[in-house]
Amino acid sequence: MLSLLSRTPSILRAGCGSVRFLSGDVNSRFTAAQERLNTIKEDPGNAAKLKIYGLFKQANVGPCNIPKPGGFNFVAKAKYDSWKGLGDMTSDEAKEAYIAFVDELAA
């Protein structure tokens, strides 16, 4: 049974027998979360927007790869800090976190 699961890249068995879908499924859920974010009527606030920005960049680009902006460019520095703070989080982890956060905002 284990060898069958190890050859099946679309699922990952996690504790307690739960199954978490990866790659293809996470991409479609990530796209759906982006669309759902655009339907939220209430402004989530700057902290939430920065978190969304960082997770989106991490999911699509990977770890922060730009130079730190100057100290007087406050918006760019806040965005940089949000993205850089995610460190080496993988693309799929960032997508999962983005999806969960959008779900929380939409609730």
C-alpha cells in the first residue's frame, strides 16, 4: 500500500488518515481564492493586504529576490518585509496559506 501511495504524486497522506491534495488541486483552489478575494466587500485593512501580498508573491515567484527598498519608500518597504518574512516557504505552502487566509477573510 505504501509503495502505491509513494507513486501517486497528487496526494499526500498526513496523520490520522487524512488526505491532503497537492499541486494540481492546490493550483485550482489558489485561483479560486484569488477570485473569491475580489468579491470581499469589506476592506480587510493594511495588515491583511500585506499578508496577502507576501503570500501571493511567495506562491508565484518564490522567496524574495529583490533588493531591500530605501527607508523612505514606506509602502515598498512594507511589501518587501511581508514577502521577505516568509523566508524559504515553498510555493505550495504559500498557496495553502493564501487559500486559508482568504477563506478566513471571506467568512
